[in-house]
Amino acid sequence: MVGLPGGTFRMGDINGKGHKDEQPVHELEVNSFAISRYEITVAEYERFAKATGRKLPVDSSGGDKDRGNYPVTRVSLQDATDFAAWLSEQTGKHYRLPTEAEWEYAARAGTDTLYSWGNKINQTKANYRDKNEVWDKKESQPVGSFSPNAFMIYDMVGNVLEWTCSKYEHRYQGTEQKCLKGGKASQVVLRGGSFIQNEVRIAQRYRLLSCICSDSMF
């Protein structure tokens, strides 16, 4: 885990390169919190699955290699939430998914550019799809394969999509600072993009129904 100081930041399409649902750009204050330095791995998730008697997710990346250090994929929001609850029970500390605002704060790491390292991207920076390059990374890569941001967090863009706990709205109205409560299925925000997508800006938003499984992590 990486402990992050609280602070203020501008959230949304700061650079004018995004979509309507990344508006309005607004300033938020975030309290201090901790977040995983790496995406949750197959090995970490397997310990949880075996301890709780649940089925392991299907590995969407294929191959015969040892995938213990790869990010776990095809986990539902409920899977991710249950993992955090189990981890809380095991450690006596409180774990949960980040809100959408916390995720963007962690990903920006004090920057206001398209990516934490600047405004240009290539496949030495992140695992994503680019039709203008020789795309050889056709699957997820082991966690920590690329350089971390200034907060020393890895793979905040690219590799695999990441669940947040926040309900999706077409325009920012405050739910980005909250965790979705129980009830009927709602669209939930995922962030970061993945190896199958060519748009992985920090501000880019994705959404899925809370009951859907995806190539995602948390």
C-alpha cells in the first residue's frame, strides 16, 4: 500500500481532449488515504478465492506461463468488494475500493497533463493498444512492468481496467466522491483503460453495470 497525503486537485477534462462525461472540470479536496501500489495479482486473488471457496475467474489472457504476478481479470464489482471485505477481516484494517475522485487523484499524482508523465504516450510508458505502433503486447503484462507515477503507483493507465466504488453519472454531480450503496444494479465507473483500448487518458471514464464481470481489477 502507498499512503497518499490529502490535497486538492482539478478533476475532469482539464486538457480539453476528452468527452462530455468528463465535465465539468471541478476542484475537489481529498482526504489522505492509502491505495495499492500494484494492481491486485492473480496470486493474491487466488488466496482469497481458496479461503472463501469461490470459483477462480477465467484467465482471459491465455498462455501456459505462471501468471501469479499478472493482474487478476474478469472479476465483478461484487468479487472486488468481497475481496476488500475479506482482506479487512484478515488484517483488522479497513479496505475498500477507491472512489472515482480518489482514483483520479492517485493517478494524477499532482499533475494536470493527459498522463502522469506528460501529454504524449507510447508503448514504453503503458500497456495499451496503438494502431500506429507494432502492437506486441496483446495481453496484460505483469504488474510493475512500467515506470510508476510520482506517488510510486504502477499501471494507473493501461494494462487492465480498474473498478471504483462510485456510481456513474453522465455529468459530474458529486457521486464521484461517494461509494455506491446496495440496491438495484447501477452503472459503476471503471478507470485506467486496458491493453485492448487505445484511449487511456487519466480523465477517461468507463462504465459497466455493477452485476457485470469484466477484464478489470481494483
